[in-house]
Amino acid sequence: MSTADFSCREVKMDAKLFSPININRLRLRNRIAIAPMGTNFAKPGGYVSSRLIDHIVRRVSGGCGLVYCEAAYVDPAGIGRDRHLRIYSEEYLPGFREMTDAVHQVGGVIGIQLNHLGREANQNFTKTAPVAPSPIPSPWGGNKPSELSIPEIDVLVKRFATAALNAKNSGFDLIELHAAHGYLLEQFLSPLSNKRRDSYGGSTYNRCKFVLEVIDAVRKVVGLEFPLTLRMSVEEFWEGGLDIQESLKILQILQNAGIDAVSITCGVKGSLEYSIPQSVSPKGCYRELSKQIKQSLRIPIMVAGRIDDALVSTEIVESNDADIVVVGRALLADPDFSVKIQRDESDELRPCIKCNVCIDRLFKDLDIYCSVNPELGHEKDYIFSFSTSRKRVLVVGGGPAGMESARTCALKGHEVSLWEKERTLGGKLLYAAKELYKGALLDLVRWYERQLFRLGVKIVLLKEFNVAEIEAFGADYVILATGSSIIKLAVPIAEEANVYYAEEVLRQDIRLDGTVAIVGGGAIGLELAEMLLVKGADVLVIEKLQSIGIGLETLTKKVLLERLERLYCQIFTDMQVLEIQNSKVIVSHQGKVKELAANAVVMAIGYNSYNVLKEQLDYNRVKFLIVGDCAKVGKIGDAISGASQVCLSI
């Protein structure tokens, strides 16, 4: 038995990131901006909600120089979801005024992004056919759009102007035009989507004409001194689309038209993994693009793209690769991103693990949540105050649910002990972190270790626990967070067969050569397949269902399957394992029995809740609560959020 001991290191940050900068006449206190991320926190019909305001104010309180509330639609025919903001009518303005007032009361600066989805509009909500510069369907799928006539273009220019005036009258400090990610303004700019033969298509300048008219119309209603910026995908990463050379020409034209700053991003709907960079992308992945643009333009340059820690944020600004860094998912994970860096507390940053749960929920028209930050969307529930009655709490199990339980209880002022049977905290996160591009999971474990040390949680490792010891501890509450156990495949297995479980392979760093059969085509099996392929094995995945990757987030699944295809992974679906013999697997597929050669077999068919203590403890003698996989097997976000919610009630 041992007691854990952790210490923090200080990281000295350069002050330039926290020096002020002007956009037009607007003074920002530092050079960190919050990206205009959708949340689905608005009310049905696109009205501002108190929940959305709380979310935004919490991030402003974290010290950023500029916050965007998120994109708002300028036209009823250009919307995507019911609970996305709209600003084309004055009926929406009272909510926006409440929002801007709340931000200004805490000393913040707030901008709004104006958008029209064009061919990406959702007919389920617009009840009309989508429109676009040319009748070319989206690479994301959908109906063929109608080509906009010149009178219709004129109407849309006026719509943008009306929305801009509404934004100014609502108290916004800055307006950004959304010419990125394949939406209407970019559809005009891009040769991929604009095949017009009139004055709005063809040459670079002609493709800029609609955006130039929007800029001119907006300027006329908001004035020359009101900050007006533009966000643009400078690389679409799609054949025939915009590249950096063409984008430089466009941005020089738009700069001369009166744009005050440019925000750099990449990708369109068909290349969404570039709009939302994945863990496979390097941190600060678009800084080289912004550097080229900054060398060519005279206005401030903002850049996004996996800017999620102190070092990359500071380096980008210090190296003059951009003037302002735009931070997205990292600020969902930790709303105090800015202030922690400024206070030399970068090790206190709760890491974004790039799991894409937030994005996936938007795809499904659900409100976002963050796997690592249960506060997101529930900010008022997490204004911690010490409990009026201090309790003695014992947490059994040091996986994600156990660590979050200990943290939440300690934040409420309770006396907390945590018992873990292994030699370190983390549970299954430690093994998952060994997979490719999953290092952020280990960062999360280390963050929890530092938090629990700072909060005074007594951590006891290598602690084998039983009911008698738990009862003798005398806790007011016991939190059971004992996790889950491996599901074992009930088929005949030859004694000489090389059979392993996925967790075993990861835990012991087992080297597997030759042909490896992975039984189970869910997240665990597919991610392990990629790791083994990279190490040189030949891999085949056997899945009994008719599709693979069930439960994986949409974008994660897309890019993972593309990588597996490039690595020549063999994938078999609708296939049942009947028996495992030496060097082969006997399977059934569509009523036929087959043999698949394999030097080793790895089981990756999932987990069951491990709740033996639940059955043994007497609630009349010990008050216990069950959290995480111990209660129901799920994803990391389910474990952390569920544990936090349970412990808030103590």
C-alpha cells in the first residue's frame, strides 16, 4: 500500500499573448479569442436562452480578449437547425441585448458571426429549396440547390445588411462575416461551388463580387469605425477548391474593401476533418498558412486549428504567425483557459481529448456537452460553495468516474479519500492512452492527479478493498466507482491458440506479428487494429453486426475508417465467430462456415459493469452511491458527467 504524491510545475508564458490589440477602434485586452462554436443552447426558433448566456459569460469570465456568441442566420432560407441563432428580425433582439449586457457587465468584448448556409441549408427547417451560386449539390450530400438570380442576390445582400444593423443595435462590439466551411459566402468565393458565367463568377474578382457587395452594404449601416471581420477557409482540401494562393488574392481584394481583420480556418463539408482538426493533426496546424497571409496583408490575422495549450498559443503570437489565436474546443473543456495561462498555471488546464462528442451532438441536433467538463451547459449548477455539513466521503476506484467523484466532493468541502487497487490512477484511460493519437487521455489523468493533490484528497494506491474495510472506514458516503470487466467470448478456444484481450495487449505492450484477427468492430477493436497495422501486423476485423464502428462519433468514424483503408485493414461484417483453433478462426457468414487464417486473435467485444460491492454492501449500514461503468457501461463523458451530477447532491 502506498500514498500518491504529485507536484505541479510552472510554465513561464511570454507576455505578448496578453498584450492589447486593436481591431479597427475596438481594443481587445489580449490576443485570445473564443471561436464562434455552435451549441444548440438557444431556444426553439433560434431565440437566445439564459443557458446560452450563462455559457458565454462563463467563458468571458475566464479571461479571453474576444468572445463570439456563435453564428446567427441572416435569412429564413439559410438556416440549418431549429436551435441555431437567428438575427434577421427585430423579434430576436431582446435576447441579444440581454446577452451583450451580461458580457459587458463582466468586462468582456463580444462579437457575432453572420451566416447563410446556402446549399447546406436544411429543408426540414427552411421548408424551401436551398440556394447557391450554382446548382451543385453539397459534397456532404443533400438536394440540388437552385441557382440564385441577380434579383435574389440583391435581396440577400440587403438581408446581411439588416442583420448587421440588428447586431449593432443589440450591443455587439464586432461583426464577423462567415465565409468559411462551405457556406454561402464561401460558395461564391470558391471555384469548387461557383460555376457562374455572369459578373458573379469566373475570375477571382468576379467570385468576390457578392462578398464585396455584402461588405459595402454592411459598412453603410454600421459605419466605417465599427469592427467588421471575415472568417475564411483558405484551404478547402477538396479537388478544384480554394488553395492558399487563390485565397491570398481574394483576401487582398477583401482587405481593400474594408475588412478590419481576417480569421483563418480550413475545410468545407466534404473535408470536415480540416474544419475540425482531429488529434492526428499537429497542434497549431494552420499557423503556416496564417503566417503567409500575415506577410501579405496589413490587417490583423486570427488563426484557429488545434490551438489547445499554452505553448502553441504563445508561440503563434510571439513568432508573428498570427496576431490573435482563436480557441475552440479547448475552451469548452476549460473555460479558464486564458486566465490560467496568464497566471502561469498552464498545468492546471483541463485538456480537450479531441473525442468529437461535442461536434457529434450538433450533427444529431442535440445540445453539446463536453466529455471532460461536466460544467458545460450547466454553469449555474457549478457555482461551488462549501456544504453546510462536511461529510466524510470514501471513493472506491480511481478511474475517470472515481477521480471526478473525488474532485467534486472535495470542491464542496468534504473530507475525501480515494482507494485504488492499481499502482496509479486512471483506470482504463491508461490503456486507451497507448493507442494512436490518444495521448490526451494520459494528460487528463495527470490533470486529475494534480487537482486531487491540490484539493487535499487522500489517495491510497495498491489498496485491495473489501466490504469489511469499507464499513470499518466509517464514511458518511461511499462512492462505488469500480468500473467494468471484460466480456469474454463464449466459444471453444484451442489451448494452443494465441488469444488475447484488447486491454491485455495494451496493458502489457504485447507485440503481435503476422496476421492478427480482432473480434469486435467497435471503437476498441478498430483503434487497436490501426495501432497493430502501423506496427507491421496484417489485421482483419471480425464484426457480428452488419456495420462497424457502432457508437463512434460521426467524424471520428469517418477519419478512422479512411486511415484503416489506407493501411489495407480487412474488415468482415455480419460474421459470427464459432471457434478459435490454432492459427485459424472458424466463422459463420450468411449461413456458410469459413476459416480465416490468423497467428493471433484479440478479443475486443466490450465490457460489463463490475458491481460486486453493490451486491455485498448493506445500504442500511453504509450509504453508497454508484457511478461510472460500475453503474452502466458508457463513454468517458458519461462516467465523468454522471459522477459529477451524483456528487453534487452530497
